[in-house]
Amino acid sequence: MDSVLARVSGATGVPADLLGGYLSVLAACAATGRLPGRADIDGLRESGALAAERGVPLHVLADACLHAAEITAGGAFGAVRRSVAAFAEGYEEAQRAAVVREDAARRLFVDDLLRGRADAERAEHFGLRLAEAYVVTVVRAEEPLAGTDPVIGTVERALVGRFGSHNILVAVNDGMLVCVSPASLTAAGGEFLHRVRSCLTSWRAGVGRAHPGPGGIVTSLREAANAIELGDRLGLRAQVLRAADLLVFPVLLRDRGAITDLVSTVLGPLTAARGGAGPLLDTLEAVFASQGNHTAAARRLGVSTRAITYRLERIRRLTGFSPADSTQRFTLETAVLGARLLEWPERPLP
């Protein structure tokens, strides 16, 4: 048997220790006519798994099995069939286990990356060049997403198929779908949102700015999530909100005392109006969103143009500010934005 083992190993390149149990099975079958038992099959499956771990291609392993059958005595082809099946089973199980391990490692890496705990060695393993700038896009669905949601796999497969696995990271973070892509790969963000649009019916997205390194990814993620939150608080209609377009709002919030004082001083008198400040605040918002066009603002609110004119005059009398004056319009618009950020008048000012 040793000479046969040496011939087969030499001809196919399969390590001899992977084939020893197989040749014993062939010899026993040729001598007795019995097919391999459970213990033999288990041993062959272990050899198949070992071949996978060593990187021996499956077709090379199968060729070695057939070559050994040619050399040994006939009558053993039933054993060959079962043996090859056992080799393949063990091989495939080892590959599945490797995929599961890699997937778990990737999920852990992405989770650490989005929390600022990723290291360069792991990043390189997954194809990220930490010196490059990355953009994070976040999608919030109507219901929070779980890590096993099929939407994730669908979107990820589409993106990886187009851009490659080393350019795109797709994951779930705090119930939201997250895509990390290089800033140089400008089409990736649009493709991600296109795929989301085909999978989800109700969603909103935030896009962070490009920042370099793992810390930059965390910053971009925070910007993207904050963009969605700001959109909700400001009542913005856009489905996709970009942090770069909303930079003024964090500036306003940075000095909360000043913006509170501005809202209280400029818009506080509106609370004296019949029906409260809410309708008048909505009117200002609609006028500003319509670039001062009263007809378009009336259409937004579902009222007459005359009602818009009347409300603006009421606002001027109560506050002393008019959108018709350029300086006063800027003050009013800033105060309205501040009111939405502070959720006034629904919440009283501190």
C-alpha cells in the first residue's frame, strides 16, 4: 500500500497523509467486497476537511481518488463512490465553516469600525485603506432593521457585485442600514440608495461628509445619523439629507442660549395670536420654503393667498419683523429654524 500511496501522491501532489485512510478502504473493499463503514466514512470526511484547510483543490483530491482506484485491484468502485462523497462532504463543511468564521469576523470588524475601535491590521484584511477618506450613508427604515434582515444581503450582494468586496462595507448599526464607501468611489452612494429604494417602501437617508481614517468613518456616521434627526426636527421633506447641506444647524445648536434668546425675542410675541404661534410659524416656514412666493406658500398650506398676506401682516404687527425686509427676513428665518430645532412652541423655552 505504501508504494501505491507514494505513486498517487507523487502523480497528483496530494499529501500522502490525506490518502492513507482511503487506500485502506479500497484494499479492504477489494479483499472482502464490503463497503466502508461509519468509522471509515468519518475518517475520510476529516481528511476532506483537512484538505480544504491546506488549500488542496477539490478536483485534485477527486483525481487522486480515481487514480488510486486505477492502480488498485478492481471491484472497489462502490468504495470509491462513497469515499469521494465523504471527502467532498468534509471538504464542503470545512469551507462553510470558514465562510461562517469570516462572516462573523467581518461583522465584528464592522461593529468595531463604526465605534472607532478598528485596527489597521484587520482593516487591511477586509480591504480598507485607513488613510483614504470614506463616506458613510445611513438609511432608517420604518421599522428598525436586524442584522439578519434579508434586505442587508440583497443590497450588499448588489454593491459587491458592482464595486467589489474590498470597496464596500454594508452593515446594520442601531437598527439602521449603513454603507461605508471610499470618497473616490462617488457612484457607490447613489447605487446604495438605488438598491434601498427597490427593497424598502418607507425610509429616509442621511449622508455624512468624507473624512479620512477610522475616526473619520465614525465622524461621517455620526453626521449621517444627525442629518436624519435634523430633518425630522425641522420638518424637511427631502428623503435624502446630506450633512454638507445642513452645516448651519449644528452651528445654531452649539450656542443654545443664544438661539433660545433669539426665538424668545423674535417669535415669542406670536403666542399672543388667536390660535397660538403654530399657524403663524407654519406660514413663515412655507413662505421661506417658497422663496417668498405667496401663491406657492398658500398651496403648501392649503389656504388662500389672501390668508397668507393677512398672516404675514399679523406677524409684522406682533413681532415688528417683516419677511419683505431683507435684514429682517434673515432674522426671522434664522429664528424659525431655531424654533424647529428647539421644538418650539410644542415645548416651552427654558
